[in-house]
Amino acid sequence: MNNIFESLQQFWAYTSFPNFTWQHALMIVIGITFITLAIRREWEPLLLVPIGFGMIVGNIPFVEGMNIGIYEEGSVLNILYSGVRYGWYPPLIFLGIGAMTDFSALISQPRLMLIGAAAQMGIFGAYLLALSLGFMPAEAGAIGIIGGADGPTAIFLSSKLAPDLMGAIAVSAYSYMALVPVIQRPIMLLLTTKKERLIKMPTPRQVSQREKAIFPIIGLIFTAVIVPSGLPLLGMLFFGNLLKESTVTRRLAETARGPLIDVVTILIGFTVGASTQADKFLTGRSALIFGLGLVSFIIATTCGVLFVKIWNLFLSEDRKINPLIGNAGVSAVPDSARVSETVGREFDPKNHLLMNAMAPNVAGVIGSAVAAGILLCFLS
């Protein structure tokens, strides 16, 4: 009989119940909330479902030494998490993004690249704010990049500058990417007048296939010469785009924008979610990072819209830009461009801004990678 009780006690000790805390329960509820929002509201389901399920997995308590936890060296989850810790996954994501991105809108209207540049002010604004709140310079830089609304870039930079904060930074970045329509629309309406929202822009000109094929080569040389530290992201972004636009490597482009980016998205989302163990994630610093991330995102959207409004003061009537595309300067492709289209059509159903908004949107992808390279150069 004693052996039976001892066996039962041993079994109980190896279950999650003895180590289960309210913090674990809270993180599991957050994970379920992410999954619910992804399924019911369709808010970035490709990101929130893996992250949410990873949160549940990462917050099932276990006895240390079983070699199953994401922070236990040599465990399966730890090996998969290496792609996040050492920054392997983000360049592969950028390869897929490049292979699925059409830069035609930017090529046909290169002036709109300035909007994407203006939106990056959110990154540097949050960096200065984080410094003022006591974060170390490297940590502040990793936090600031959340304002670019670019999850892979946030993971890449935090893996180099602030690996201890990576879980909070990554979850914050992906969360705000999912909340693009919720956050940006009120800011856009607050900062624009009805007359400005009705501005019609000409349809972008047709871009030749030769221009599309030349662009990734010129784009890489131009950006990488200025910021060599951004090569892992910029190189893969433009390489993926060349695979797409060269027309002779369709199989490689289809692999990059299909199976490859899908696999990496699953791994990066799941392992980032699993890294949010309650004892490491539920801290005052994590809450502060979430707050700073929101401020960074708000600054980026505000700067993009205000930049267009100021720019319009110097443009003739026929060349004015609709300020509603200013929000698209953040690199959440194509969600922020869709917000521009949706809000524009609320006030004029015939005013289609999507193609014009895609120019600053894809410029924002390049801009966030350049900003990450600048921060890495100065802070590493």
C-alpha cells in the first residue's frame, strides 16, 4: 500500500498541478485570447494562432531537469528557439516577403518613399522615450523598433541588442501588427480634415518588367552601402524580390513566398509564444515595453500623416497627396495600406487609395530594415 501511495505522490509531483500559479493561468488566458481574436476577428491569424498556442505550451509548468522547456539547453523547443535567439528566422521571413512583394507602386512614384522614411520617426521617438525611462541604450533601440510594425525586424534587432527582452518585444510587435486597423484609423481621422480625405490621386503608371528586375539590385546597393549592418535583412529582401521579378526563377520565388515563409512563420510564432513563460514574461519591464511599443506605433502613424499634410503645403493642387496614405509608412504590409483604402472609401466610395498607399507601405519595409541597421551599428 505504501508503494502505491509513494507512486501516486511521485506521479503528482511530476504533473503541472504542484507548480501551477495564477501567473501561468493568466498567460494561458492571454494565449487563448490571441487565438480567439485570430479566429473570430481574423486579426493576423497567421501570427496570432501560432503565438497564442505557443503561449499555452510555454506556460504548462513542469519539473526542471526534464529537458523539455524552451530555456533548457538541448531540448527540442530550445533548438527550435535558436532561430529566434540567433536571428536566423527573420532574414528567411524577409526572403519570403521580397518574393511576394510588388514594388511597382514605389518604382512608379519614388517620391512617396519619403512617407515611409517619415514614419520611421516612431522608432527613434520611442528609443529616446525608453532611454528617459531608464532602459540601457541597446535595450531602448530594440524597444523602439516596435514602431516599425515589423515583427521579424524586431526579433532580429532584439536578438542582437537585448536578448533578455526578446519575448516581450516580439509579442508586442506582432500584437500591434494585428491591431493596425484598430490603432491607426482613429489617428488618421483625428489628424485629417474631410477635404483632405477626399483628395484623389492619379493611378500609378505601368512599370516595365525590366524596371522591376533592376530595382532589387539598385535598391540593395543603395541601402546596403549606407547601412551595411542591415545586410542580413536587406540582402534577403531584395534577393527574394529578384527571384520574383527576374521571371526565370519562378520555382525558387514560389518556394520562398510559399512553403518556406509558411514554415518559418509557424516556427517563429510558436517559439516566440512559448518563450513567454510567466516567470520571465510577467514583469514590470514587460508591461513598460508594451506601453512603449504602443507609443512608438502611434508616433510612427502620426508622423506619416503629418508629413503628408506639411508636404502638401508646397505642392500644386494636381499633385497633392491624400494624407490618409501617411499611415502606410509603417511596414505592416499590406494591412496598413488596406486601412488607407478602407478609410478613404468611407468618405468617397470611388476613391481608391490602395495602390498609392502601397508605395509608402513597401518603403516602410525597407525603412524599418535600414533603421534596424542604423541602431545595430551604433548600439551593438
